[in-house]
Amino acid sequence: METNRPIRGDRRVIFGWAMYDWANSAYITTLVVAILPVYFASVVVPAGGLKIGGTNYAAETLWGLMVSAASSIIFVVAPILGAIADFCCAKKRFLLFFCYMGVLSASLLSFCKAGDVWPSIMLFVISQIGFVGGNVFYDAFLPQIAPEGEMDRVSSKGFAYGYVGGGLQFASSLAILTWHRELGLTEAEAAQVGMLSAALWWGGFALITLFCLQEPYRSQAMPDSYQRIPLGLGYIRLGISRTWNTLSKVRRLRDLALFLAAFFVYNDGINTVIQMATIYGRQELHLSTMVLMLTLLIVQIVASLGAPLFAWISELLGAKDAVIVSLLGWTSVVTYAYFIYSAVGYFVLGGIVGLVLGGSQAISRSLYASIIPEGTSAEFFGFYSVISKFSAIWGPFIFAIVRHWTGSSRNAIPFLVVFFVLGILLLSCMDVKRAQEASMAFK
């Protein structure tokens, strides 16, 4: 629904926006991070791996390549969609389209069984496109709905809702996995039920967003040069043109470009840790499914506290320094991960990840929203998603290749430290106040 009335600071609108994080976090937490990596490795992929062109690829290698493939597709389409949404006032419609595309494919994914490697790969890639594509437009609402000076608080609220909602749904799925025999289910069937319930949670709670979230109405006519071609093709051409213009704008905004360069690097490390942690624990540390699931529950609980904690740190030190503090935490995480061999060590690792996860994500998003030119939120958040997804290609890819060449995922961990250290160095060169002044003066 579009509206002509002001929505900045509207509590109902902010609630509807935050509830989308509550909804879709179940998918990323339960299905992508917790259950599917283990299910894919132990049930779907044959014991000897998948043979492609005479070479056997282990489940860890395939998982890294799957994550990279989905990120590559989003890298291509996100900025175009963001530019189109800004032009035709369609962020909410795009958000819901990608949401339910992801819900449908994730639901079908839960029915894949042993040997269904290629269907699993295809459905996973589509569901990831739905999840990330929806987040492009979800993030783009932030500068339009947050009250002046409260961007960090509202951004952290969204992440906090996500950690609580995702944690609750994951806890219910964990209960099904724990007592699957009492429920008359095999462990594989319990995993399928858990994945399906996560997809349905996503789609069901997104209905609250449908009814509560509103978008300010801005009517724009198509430029004359696009009037002579079909409307759909015209929007695509318009999106490509505006994406190129966005790139030109970023190049003229020095501090914004510095932030994006830093984000490109450190987000690669964060995404790799999130996407590979469970399969690393399963295949490298040989931990039980219960240990992996309990660790992820710890991450969710601690992260729900970590997001508001870093909002407070941001108020105290400033958004940039709060992100740097979180990146120092991530550096500790990956350094510690190299030396752990036990379930206790993995539990401790989960607690540290939870503490820094919410801060790095929420404050990065609000910092970016505070330094982009006004009236271009979807366009610039489309570009933000490009940076996010382009960076997400390389970490899992490197992880997969190192694992394939050396036979151990542990050998890939030192590469992640470089991402965080370089991110800190680039972010240190950025001046937030100068970035905001340049954004306000930008034409």
C-alpha cells in the first residue's frame, strides 16, 4: 500500500517493517544455517560426494559453490531492481514478490530426499535469491521510516526482532529433531519438517508486513526516450541506466566509496562464517547434530542482546567506531575457530559470534543509510546489496577451493582474518561527518 501521509516514525509502520526480519530470519537460521547443511551433507549427497566430469566433490565444496552461485545471480539483478523500485514506488511489491518466491522454493526444498542433489541445488539457489532479493527492498525502507537521529535504533530493532523470531522458530524445530522418535519420525523426516516449518513461518509472518508496512507515494512518468518500447523492457533499460548512474554517484562520494570498499571486504568474512560454520562443525570437527543446533540457538539468544548492545555502543562512540569494535570481535572469532577441536570450544565460539553478529550487521546498515543521498534509498540499497552479494561470492568460493585442494576446511580459516583486518583499515580512513555533508550537498 502506498500512502500520501508521512510514515517516518510511525510506530505501526516500523513494527510491520521489523516483523519482516522476524519472519525471514527463520529461513536463514533454521533452514540455511542449521538444518540444510547437515541434511545436505549426510542425506542428500552420496557418501563419496557428487561426481562431476570425473571428479568427486564433497558436500562442503558443493555447499560453498551453491552459496556463491546464488550470490552471483543477486549481484547481477539487485541494483537494477532497486533502481526500478525507486522510480515506480514499488519497494513493497518487490519485497513481497521475492519473499513468496523464496517461501515456495524453500517449501519444495524440504521435500528433497537422498540422491536429490541437483533439485536441492536449484531450489536452494532460487530460495536464496528470494531471501536476498527481498532484503534489498526491506533495507531500502529504513531511511524512509526511521525518525531523525534514530537510524541505529530502528535498524537494531529490526535485527533484534529477527534474532528473537528466528530463535523461537529454530527452538521449535530443534524440539522436533530432539524428540523425533517420540513423534514417530526418523531424523531425516524431522529435518524435513523443521525446514518446511521455517518456510511457512517466513510466509505466514510476512503477512503482518503486508498489512502494516506502507510506502510513501511518489508518482513519476517514464522518460520520453523510453515511451516507444514495451513497458517491461523500458523498466529494465531504466534500471540498468540508473545503476550506471549510481556507480557514477558513488565514485563522486569519496567517503561513501570508502565505506563500500570496507563493507565489501569485511562482509565477505562475515558471510563466509555464517554460511560455512555448521558444515565446518559437522565435517571438520565431527560434532553431533544436537551440538550444532544448540550452538546456533546460543547464537540467536546472544545476538538478540548483541544488536541493542551495539546500538548503545554506537550512541557512545559513533556508528563507524561501533562497527570497528564488532570487526575486532570477528577477528577474534575466526582466530579462535582455527584452534578449536571440541564441542565446548564450539559453544564458546557461538557465544562470541552472537555478540558481534547483530552489531556488525545492524550498525553497518544504519551507517550506510545515513550517508546516502536522499530519495534514492532503493537504488543505493540495491547497490549495497550488489556489494554485499559480490563479496559473498568470494569467501565461500575460496573456502570451497581450499577445502577441495587440501582436504581440510581448517586451512581456509586464515584467509578470513585478512578480510576483517583489511576492512578495519579501510573503515578507519572514512570520515562519517564529511560523508553526510557530501550526501546532503549532492545533486
